[in-house]
Amino acid sequence: MTIDKTALRHLAGLLEQRTGQQIGPNRLWRVETVLKSLMRERGIANLDALVAAIGAAHDMTLATDVVEALLNNETFFFRDAQAFELVRNGALEALRQARASSRRISIWCAGCSTGQEAYSLAMIFADARAKWDGWSIDITATDVSEAAIAKARGGYYSQFEIQRGLPVSSMLKWFDQVGHDWRVKRDLARYLRFRRHNVLMAQTGSFDLILCRNVLLYFSPERRREAFDRLAASLAPDGYLMLGAGETVIGQTEAFASSPELRGLYRKTAALRVKAA
Amino acid sequence: MKTCLVVDDSKVIRKVARHILETLDFEVAEAGDGRDALTHCEATPPDVVLLDWNMPVMSGMEFLKALSATDLPKRPKVVFCTTENGIGHIKAAIEAGADEYVMKPFDRDTIASKLQIVGLA
């Protein structure tokens, strides 16, 4: 079946306007697939009719629902195990020394999707409770998707979701079975605060570690640069930024540079200059 | 190349698992029940066993107990793979010696992550 490219462009434009995220030409194919159930529920025959319905604006929630459906919420627990090892044995060990007097660490999980990455971070601390005893650990997890944040906050995961990346021992330790699903235990949830937020908007607070993984790849170069500036403004001078496995700051921003001591993490360029001087 | 023995009485499940494991660079062998699996492990111990729960001749649990009783120099890692997700079921599998647990249906990411968890990826 031929898909009308005008409708695709319109829907991609709507997503970019609302979230800053783009749908690359190689991913346009998924637009109709992810909107299929929404169109069926609302009795909309095809993408042209969907665009017309959004334009008619009889239903104010339609555009929001379309944008929610177009967002890619793919995630799983401890996604990219090496990255979590770098957090556990690299960033957190460095911060443990740097924050020895305040005993306070603040982390921002930017683009947390349905929460698996944020709960994975919390497990690093919860599994080493004696080590972090007396420390104040605060993980702020944000996403542009209202639906994703609601799910993350609820802390319910299906069997399919929970077994993706999560060791069975951690599943039994940190989740309760509720029917066929699994609900996060309060002892783990207490580390986290979930909030709807777009990484292109200003963030309140200063963080010691920011994880922004597999988020910025959906932005145009200009928007990506803006996002890096926002992240830099929210990161403590001696803090660390972690990106997705295939992402880099090189050629994208001057605000960050590779951490000389912890490969795979980034530091604010200004802070590195001060250190070198 | 790492080796995996897929133990399941369903040919379809074995085929799906084989396909996933081969894309993860595993050399795959198959067994249709626990007894065949035990014979295979004693002759050529794999690095990991993907083990079904309900099988004829010898069930997954019986296989686990029999495997523990062998004097293999290096016991293969075992990922239990079932259609049951009751917490009692899962705990029983872990107490019997399974290293990991996965519920069917599974996908490549799930299998890859479980293999990584048991130190094989």
C-alpha cells in the first residue's frame, strides 16, 4: 500500500513541533504502524483522514495522543551493561570521593521513558545499601511523554518487560508480583522522582551525574546543540554526562568534552579548561 | 565460539531459540527432553543450557537435579525457560540450581541480556 508522504510529513512535523524530536526518513515506515491502533479506536480510516481530523481540531486530545504514539519508548533494565558498570565503578566512585563531605549525590535521568533505566540506577544504590548508608541519593527521572512518565511512576511492568535485562534475583528482590505483572517495591521507588519534562526546556537544580541516553539522536543538529546547552547548565562543574552507546559530543557541541579519566563519560568543557590551567 | 544446548520438547521453540542464539554467535545443539540433554552435557558440556520446564521423559527440574549430581568439571550455566511466571515457580527453579529465568515468549534482547547476566555475552 502506498502511504501519502504529505500526511507523513505533517505528522512528523507535529512531533517535532511538540517535542523537538524528528523522525528520520529511514523511520517514516513506522508512523502508520504505531498509529494503527489509535486510528482503529477512533474510527479513522487512514493517515490522510487522521491529519484532517487533527486539523479540524474537534478533538483536542487527538494531536496529543498522536504525538504520544509517535514517541519511541523502547527501553529495558540495565540496557547496555557496560554503561552501568561505568556508572557504578567510574562515575559514582569519583563522586563518592568528590562529595565525601556533603554525602549528597543528585542524578538526572533525562529521557527515562517508562522508567527501567531510572530503576536500574536506583538498584545500584539499593544493592549496596551499607556502602551508601548516610548518603542522600536523589534520582530525578524525566521524559517528554506523559504516558511514559505515568507508567514509570506507577512502577508496574509486565513479565515481558521485567525480564528484559533484569537479573531474576533483582526481580525477586525489588519487585512484588501482582497478578501477572510486577510492581516496584517502595524501598526502591523512594530513590526516585518522576516528572514530565522536555530536555529542550530549562531544568531546575544542579546534578552530579546526568544520563541522557538514546534521546538526542532524535533531534536535529540545532536542537541537539540546544539540548547539550541545557544539560551543561544543569550539570555541576565536576559532574559527568553519559550518552547512549552510539552517541558522542564530538562535532555536536562545544559545551562538553570526553572525560580524560573516565572514557565513555563527558565533562563540561569549561571545567576541564579550569582543571588544565 | 560459545555453545548453548536448547532443551525443549517443542520443535518450534527450539527453532526460534536456535535462530536467536546463532545471531548472538553461539554454536547451538538441541535436545527434546531432559534425559537427552543430560547425555549431551556429559559427553560435550555446553557453556549454557536453555531449559524448558515441562517435558516428557525427564522434566527440567529433574534434569537440574541430575545435572547437579554429575561430576562435570565445569557445570554449564542454566537459563530456565517456561510459560509459568508464578513466583513460587520461579523460586523453585532458582533453588534447584537455575542461574536465570525467562518466560516464553522471549525475544532476542531478552535472551541476549540473560546470557550477559550469566557471564556469557
